[in-house]
Amino acid sequence: MPELPEVETVVRELKQNIVGKSIVKVDELRPDTVFHDFSTLPEYGKVISVNRRGKYIIIDTERNISLIVHLRMTGKLIIVNNEIPVTKHTRAIISFSDNTKLFFNDIRTFGTINIIPGKNKLKFFCKLGCEPFSDEFNTEHLATIFTRKKTPIKNLLLDQNCIAGLGNIYANEILYSCKIAPNRPANILSKTELQLLIDKTREILTEAIKQNGTSISDFRRVDNKSGSFQNFLQIYGKDVCCEGHPVKRIKSGGRSTFYCPECQKEDIE
DNA sequence: AAGGCAGCCTGTAAGC
DNA sequence: TGCTTACAGGCTGCCT
């Protein structure tokens, strides 16, 4: 599942491959993939930058148009030349003037491409929470947004309006690494635990980016290669934790939650 | 207001 | 063997 490290991996590879190329057109092969408010699709010009915000990929162009891609669960951006055929999962194609193309393949069809005027970017992302690597991600900020939130901490880690970029796998890993039980109400976490949460979040995301992300089901890089962080997972999908304790699996916020009842305390230390 | 959860979708795997 | 069912999960929107 593409989460922050997987999206960051794609963004870094796109930077090397499409910056400076002119976008000729964007074709939608399946309805409800490409969204825009233009009466006719605009001229794009060259790609001037590729960036990430949360799990969104932002492609900015010369003519001040932004293509905002969300991979959701199974979306992939694959750089291809003319010889590689469209598959039944190809939802959209971004074509460049040098005849290379960027295929947007997505088995489950939840992924989207939004084409918006650059000036609307702030509005597009206005509800999104803080970036884990930003200064805004600090204990004071977390204490503020967690106040009066009795929701399990795991659910809040997944809430993109609180923190942008975490998904189910990394939320599990971060909480195990902090020895915090996933069902702990967010508002009872201590200042020390919040700091630990911040440190471990950055540590795990940094290592995952270094490993080009986690290919636990079907994440692929732009050259269709896999990431390797799945080899370093400590709790997600495991039967026993690294201390040898049995791992418990529950549903929280409708998602599989793996935790070690021995290591992850439900009470404040 | 806040929180919980169905629904969107399709491929895979398990169960009968 | 072949059908059915459960599951995976990011995000929106509805309901309580």
C-alpha cells in the first residue's frame, strides 16, 4: 500500500525522469480517474517540479498547472516507451513530447489524478495535517490536536487531517517501536510518549525511504521494481514479535491492527 | 461535534 | 474442480 515512503520513492524517481519534459496530453482510459474543472484541458508545458504532500504526488508545470496524483491502494505510475502495451488496468496516460509516457495503472480503480490551476493548490491541501518531517510536527502541536480526542491513537495516526502520510503498515510499526498500545486514547499520551512518537515516526519513515518503501502487496517503483522495507517490518503481519511474544491481531478503525500485548503497554508508565 | 463504519473495487486465497 | 466468501485498505460521506 503506498504510504509516505512509497510515495516519496515514486516522487524521487519521477524527478529524475520527467522534470524538463513537455506534457503533450493526459488521456483518461477509465471514467472517474481524471478530475478537473476546465472546459477543455489546458496546455501544460514542461514539468518544472515533482513534489509530495502527504500521500499525494504533485507534478507542477510551466503553464502553472498542477497534476495531483493519489495512488490509493494499488495505483502505480510506470514510465514506459511506446513498445509497452496498455494493460487492462491502465486508467490514464500522461504523454510527453519525446514520446515517452507515464502510465497510471491501478487494479482497484480508487486512484485519482486531479488537474488544477497551480493557484488552487493551497485550497486543495487545506485540510491535510502536518508533514512528519516538518517543524510543525512537534509535541506542542500533537498535544493540541490530541486534546479531548478519546479515539485510539492508532486511528489518529491514520487520520490524514492530523498527520499526513501514515498508513496502516507504518502506524502499526511506529506504535510497536514506541511500545504504545494501539488502543490507548490519544489524549492520555504523556509529553515523553509524544516525543517518542515523533522520533520513531521519523526514524521509521527515514529507513523505509532508504529501502525504497515497502512492497508488501503490490507497490512498485516507476521502473516496476519493488521496495525492500518489508524485510524490516517488526510487527505488521507477524505471528511473534522480536522479543518472542505472540502478536495479537485486532480490528481498529476497520483495519488490521497488529500489536504485542507484552511490549506495548496500555497504561501510562 | 466527534467518532464509527459502510461503500467504493478487484485480485487472491481460503473454505466448502 | 468450481463456486462462494472473506479480506486487503485510503478516503469520503453518511449516520448516530
